[in-house]
Amino acid sequence: MKAEGEITATKNLRGVNCPMNLVYTKVAMAGLKPGEVLEIILDDGPPINNVPGSVKKEGHTVLAQTQLEDGAWSVLVRKAG
């Protein structure tokens, strides 16, 4: 389930290949305050397999991963700190 009221910012990365989707995610996360939530829209396959694990390694919390009707994924990430 999405917590729509919690989302601070959304980054649509459909069509963006690895590793650039991770770079864009890092830049978007840098613009948030600790505790704020970024929604990342990722393609199926390598992006959804790699980006959530990478943000977890950086200490952020993945709140939800939901597959959308078009096959892409919505990932909610709470910034650490």
C-alpha cells in the first residue's frame, strides 16, 4: 500500500538504465531532509533488482515496493538521519 500523504517528492525513472537510475536516485535523496520520503518509479528487471538494495546499503529505509499496472514499480524510500 502506498502512503500517499507521506510522499515528499517523486522521481520518475522509467526508461533510465543502470547505473544512471541509481545516480538520479542519490541526487534526489540528497535534496531531501532526514525522514522525508521519495517515491521512485523504476522499470522492471535490473532497476527494481538493484536500486532498492543500493539505497538500503546507504542506510535509507525502503517502505514499500508496489508494481504498477504498466509493469513499472513504485518504491517508497525514507531518508536516513
